[in-house]
Amino acid sequence: MSHKAPQSLADLIGRPGSALNELATRAERSLDLAATLRQGLPESLAGGLDAASLHPDGTLVVTATSPAWAARLRFEEARLLALCAGREPPAMRLRVRVTAPAAG
């Protein structure tokens, strides 16, 4: 039986190459991307954007807070893709999803 000492979560997340480190890095990138997109949108639209991620195939996936917000964000495709300029991979297409309603 192994008698390894417990490790702190900070150590596990901070270990380069670990699955937790990769997950934390992706989450941080996603939060940063969503913030960048919100800042680049008119204030009247920014509140409808819930989350964002940029997939390896160049698909920018934006999550809207409702179907109505999703429709409005689809009209902003050119702006949203332009706001991703300089990111890798380059954003080539937009996909808008709606946040699933909270269970309750």
C-alpha cells in the first residue's frame, strides 16, 4: 500500500502538464475570452453573453442566457469574430448556444 502524503489542491493544479492544470488553464482562457467579448459588445448586448470558448477548429462558441439573446448575438457574428483577432486558433465561425435552465 502506498503511503503518499496528501497534496494540496493548489499543488495539483499548479503542476505543469497535469490534467487539473490543463483544466484550470482552459477555464481561465474561457473566462478571459468571455470578458473580452462582453467588453467589445454594446452594453445593451453584453449582458446576454453567458460564456465563450474557442475550439481548436476555429469555432467560437458563445453561450447566451436565453433564446432571444442568442438571436441577437448571432447578428453580431462579424463583431464577435473580430474581437477574437490575435487568438490561437483564429476564430473562423460562430456557434451560439443557450444556457440550460437551472434544475430546480
